[in-house]
Amino acid sequence: MFCRNCGKELIGTPEICMGCGAKPLAGNSFCHACGAATNPLAEICVKCGVRLAKAEVLDISPKSRIAATLLAWFLGMFGVHRFYVGKIGTAVGMLVLGIVGYATTWVWGLGFIFLTAVGIWAFIDFIYAVSGNMRDTEGRLIKNW
């Protein structure tokens, strides 16, 4: 097996090519069977005749963009959209800021500082979600509506 990105011969079926650091089937420059340089649009290697594997789509999340957008808009102050995309640590941070903000607003009036901070954070996340630039916990873009 050869890396489709750099053409280096691979032993076994590794997850990552040690030559270039990419996933072996992520590229489209070399044949995975013989290592010959190929046309990126080709479907068959002209040297060995094997059908070329399609390049993997690596960074598109299966999460729904509309769900992340609506959760950020309606429940963003509590970090629900971050729970949805798997960013649990920052979701808990937003939840705590939101609860503390609402609890201390009525008592001391200091809660407005917390609510303003978490509100700005939620609005920025909403913009990221609408534009398709929000990422899930594995770093994949949430693009699919």
C-alpha cells in the first residue's frame, strides 16, 4: 500500500503516513496500489490499472448545523449548543456563568457582568454556527444543514 498524498510505501494499514503525516487515503496524487503519480481527477491508475480510492472527506462533522445554530440562539446563555457539539468543558463553563449571572442579578446586580460575558460568547458561537465555521469536539467543521 502506498500513501495517496506523498507516494511513500506503507507497511500494513496505518492510520497516519509517517512520510507526510496525512491519512493514507486522504490525498489524490499517487496510486495506493503501485505508488505511481496520478492525475487527481483520474479514476483508474494508468500504470497498474487499479481503481483509485476516493479521497476521504476528513473534516465535515455529522452534527447538524441548524441544530447548533438554533441551540446557540435560544439556549446559548446556558451552553446547550456546546453540549450538542461535544465541547463539554466549555459548555459547563457557560452553564455556570449563566446560572451565576441569573442568580446574582436579582441579589446584588453583579450578575450583569456574568450575563454580558456569556451573552457575547453565545452570540459569537451563533455567528460561527450560522457561517459554518463551528467545529465539533474532534475539530471537524459543522457544515451540513
